Amino acid sequence: MPRSRAPFHRRALLTGSLALTGSLALTGTLALTACGSSDSGDTAAGSGGTHTVKTAMGDVKVPVNPRRVVVLDTAELDSAITLGVKPVGSTHVEASSGFLGYLPKDEVSGIKDVGEMMTPNMEAIAALKPDLILTSKIRHAAKYDQLKAIAPTVMTETTGYPWKENFQVHADALGKRAEAKKVVAEYTAHTRKVTKAIGGPAKAEQTKVNVLRFIEGADIRLYGDRSYIATLLKDVGLGRAPISAKAKDGFSYDLSPEKIDLADTDVIFRSTYGDPKKSKETQTVGSGLWKNMKAVKSGNVHTVDDELWIQGIGYTAADRILDEMQADLTKKR
């Protein structure tokens, strides 16, 4: 799949042209997009001062210019990399490379692995002497007291669907609000470019899309409108198949291989997490139900990278996904 575009912050450095998704229902209750206010007399970069960031755990004072950042989930890692910040430490997920493979190797090399995402090693984190920790309440609320004893800890309410609002919190905590504005503006321009490439807004809206994930040890997941990937589809203006509205809490709707035909639509993007046989992928795509689906017959089923499309969550991931989306939707049959 095309991977020609560099991450947002890298393109800014190279060309100077950087223009401007648990408890999902709770996300609207917190003003996570609010910008932190600088404490009087402590606003100069490098002054050693602090400013206040509004978080899911209340107001938190963080360094004006944090230099030793630890991130505890993939969205926070994406945010930091997007904004040109290399964390000193990060948790890992079940990826072959430790860190998600879509992230540039030079951007993650040297980052200390501080354990698996849900069970971070507190001693390893403390040994790095961080001045800021980024994570979410849904992941690590039970560890908040331990974490904040190590360093100021900024938690958003959840992850996934509110990724754009979370990014603003991350940018505020990192002292990168100006850079964040440029990232958001370029993302908006990129979505418009994809919309135009696939035939414009009307054509995009008429194209109904489903996103499926085969998961080892679980049913097949069809993503609803309150998911990270669905926000990208919406921003491009793509239509959604009616079944997506059945998603529990808007996040996902589970299907068995025997009901996979319910997911049929114009275009399907599919990924796999774990062993294809144990995730029911092999069983499903070999079935008559699958083979008789409209999207399958028309060649409009696209296999995508699970690490990028589902696990990434952020603007650097979005940039790559948009490129792949455009290539798949404009591919001549």
C-alpha cells in the first residue's frame, strides 16, 4: 500500500509547508479541549515554570516545556511523534516491533520500553525521571496515584473516538499548541484532497463503507460511528452502511461468520488481529456467504494493516490511512 507521505511534523521540518476512540459516552462531559493557562511569571520557554492543563482527573500543573515525556498508550505516542517530541519511554502493544510498525523507525529508536500497555512497569518509568506522563483514565485510572507520584500525569477520559480532542490536550501538555494548529489544518486539507480524488462530496456520500476487524478469540467486529476510523470516513465524506448504526454505544457491532453477509455494502476495509484461523478470518472469507457479497464480487474489499488503521489513533496514523484510502478507492478495476 502507498506509504509515500512522511508524518506531519517531518514534512514541516523538510519543506516548511506544514499549513495549517470503554466509556465513550463520557467524553462529552469534560472540556478536554480547553487550553491550559500559564501560571503568572512562568511563561517563558525553558524557564522551569509550569502551566495548568485541564484533564480527566482535574487541573494538573505541568512544565511549560517538558523534556522527559513518558507515554502509556498508542494514541499518546502518535501525538508526541506528530508534534516532534520523542518520548523517553513508552509502553508497548502486541506488535512484532514493540512499537506500532507505521511509526518511522528513526522516530521511535531509543525510546525505552516501560512494559505492556495495560501493565506498565512503575520502576522503569520512575527510573527515567520523567517530567510528564501522558495516558487516559480508561487505561490507567487505577494507577493514577502511583503515576502522579512519579511525575505530573495528564489523563484524557478515554481513547479512540475523541482522538482530536485528546490530541489538543496532549499538545497543551507538551507545549505544542501552535504546532497542533498546523497539524489539524493540514489534516483538513488532506481529507479534502481525498474527497476530491474519489469524485467529490456527492460521490463520496453515495459510497457506503464498512470497516471489519477479525479478532483472535472473539467475534468479527464491525465499527460504528463512534470509533477512530469512523471519524476519518466521516471527514472524507464517505457514507456508512445502515448496519453501522447498530453498533453498541456507537463503537462496534459483533458478527459471526454465519451472519457476515449483514456487513455487505459498496466498500469494505478489513483487518486482522491475531491468528487468521483463530480470528475466524480463514473460515469467513472462504465461505459462500462472503464470496457472494457485493463488495467481494466487485473487488471492493481492501485488506489493511491492523496496527495502522485500528491501533494507531492519531494524526500521523491518519495521514497514512488517508493515502491508502485514496489509493484503494480510486484503484481501477
